[in-house]
Amino acid sequence: MTGRVADKVAFITGAGRGQGRAHAVRLAEEGADIIAIDVCAPIDGVPFDLSSEEDLAETAELVKAQDRRVVTAKVDVRDLNGLTEAVKSGVEQLGRLDIVVANAGIATGGDSLADMDEKTWRDMIDVNLTGVWHTAKAAIPHMIAGGRGGSIVLTSSVGGLKSYPFCGHYVAAKHGVVGVMRTLALELAQYNIRVNTVNPSQVNTAMIMNEATYKMFRPDLEHPGPEDFAPLSQMMHVLPVPWVEPEDVANVALFLASDEARYITGLTVPVDAGACLK
């Protein structure tokens, strides 16, 4: 099957690499033009390297390789004005807006909520929850004005459906994303704009595959690696895999963005190898 989102335009946050890049490439493969943004800079307190301007440029080249148009911008999802201008510019250049994938996010953790410092809490909520709302807020007027309906996919997490210890700020933000989704689904239904979440388990990206995560799972080791993390990560799943791939999440987002899902709204879709069953 090809052309599932042919001639549509998708706005994707956190598109420099990882899940965001996978969304951009998968949607382009199926015919969409792309507005791709990323912070392209470090965020204080995040224990892994975030995307660079070179990463975002590479995503753009991968989209162009699918013979699709792409507009990029360096924007922090905490910056509503910057997001609004990036979307406006992208729509002016590409002509419309049909799909939003609010993917940008960070992961920090290791402390109980009682011991967590305020900055760690605020940064998480500002990026992973307020940033999602900013993304939707910047995009929705263009989708309504287009009069063609559309699809908004918000990246939540298994942590948006159940709880885990020592990452309560992340769990709170991702639960909040589900609440934003359900409210937007009600508010935007009259415009035939559908809103859903994808809820992945551990994904094979830099946000999970880093030493800080490995140490959370294997504090007994001085320098744990992915081979030390994998068996414990797999225990969180029903299927015999330690993590899923970015393309697995992108395939679900593509389905939700396509006309195949034209009557699906207000849904949480776990891409979790059965983690929600545990």
C-alpha cells in the first residue's frame, strides 16, 4: 500500500532523530510533505545528548530522498511564539496542514517525588506536557482554516497509562498528555479533526539507550551497557523483546494519520510489547 497520506502536510516536533525522524520518513514514504522542527540544543539536566542542527538536516535529506518537500526550523517546544511562527512559515511554503505529530520530549529521573528538585519537575512538565499543548495550539488554527479535517497524534507513553517509581514527573506529564488528547478530541470533532495518542514502551532511541537509563536499572554496576539493561527491560514486556523500534511507533502514527483511521479519535494506542498487561 502506498500513498496513504498522499499530498498532505505533516508537522512533526522532535524530528531531528529517533522517533521524530522515523515519523517524518514514514509519512514522507506515504506521500506527505513535512514541517520538521527540533530544539537542536542541549537542555540542562537531561542526561543524554539531544539532536543537533546536523541531525535535523539529515532528517530533511531523508525526506527529500522520498521526493517530498520539507521545511525545517530550530525551535524549542517550550517557546509558543517560536512554534507558532514555524508552523505559519511551513504552511505558507507547503500550502496546508493536515497532520500533527507532537513527538518532542525528554526523559530524566532517578529520584522519588518527595526527593525531586523543583527544576527537574518543571523542566519535565514544560517540555513533555506544556510543549505538547503548545504544538497543538500552534497547529490547530491552520487545520481548522483548511476545512479538510485532519489528525493529531500526541506521543504519550506506557507511563501515561500506568505508574512507575522514581520517574513521577515523567508519569505525570505523560498522563497529562492523555488528558490533553481526550479534551482536544471532544473539542475538535466538529471540525473532523481526530486526536489520539501513541503510548510506547521503551524505544530504541538515545532517550532510553544511554548510561543514565542503564544505571537506573542496574545500579549495582559501575558502567552498565545495553546488554545489562536488556534482560530487565524485557521483563517489563509480555512479548520476548527488550524494546521496540522507532519505526514501530511511526507505523502506528501513520495509521492514525491516514483515512484508514477516519473514525478513530480519543484513543490511546499502546506500542508496548504487552507492557500494559503487567
